[in-house]
Amino acid sequence: QVQFVESGGALVQPGGSLRLSCAASGRIFSRYPMAWYRQAPGKQRELVAGITSGGITNYADSVKGRFTISRGDAKIMVYLQMNSLKSEDTAVYYCNIWGSSEASGSWGQGTQVTVSS
């Protein structure tokens, strides 16, 4: 079972930027449609951004114009560039195949993003 490993989370001030990376722990078809999700305390996990094998992207309204998802090379499946961060972006961020259910065994530990002054 492939699992994804997220990295790049940190404590950052409002208005700051971060870039998250997502790698796969095992061999996986590199052209799966991929997505970033996030889960804030007390809330359900939500889709943040997705990208198809052909590079078509989709974003949650709350991050449009601030976040950019892009595909990586053979080692990194997908990146998430986050600019103009807000306190409401604070969450644990996860990557997975776009459309994965909560029951999927490929969810990783996520990476914590905290936006605070």
C-alpha cells in the first residue's frame, strides 16, 4: 500500500508564504490526478486544490488566487505553493490521489501549517 509523505509545514506570520511537498513512499503511477486537502481542528477534511495528469487545476474558493498546485518530478508527486497566508489557513495539510475517500489507506501523517503572529 502506497502512502504519501507531506513536508514543508511550519509556523508562519499572516501574509507569509510556504511551499508544501508530497512524496510517495512506494512505487506509484506518477500521473495520477493529485490533490491537497486540509483539516483544521474540529472540522472535516476538505479539498484545497487538485491537479489532473494534464495539468488542469481546481481550487477551493477560499484559496483561489493565493495557492498554486503543481506537479513535481519522479520523487515529488505534487507541490502546493501558499502565498498571502491567513490565520484561517491553519490546518494539517495532506496530499492524496484526487477523489480519495477517508477510508483510503494512502493517507499520510500530514504536515502542520500554523499561521499566527
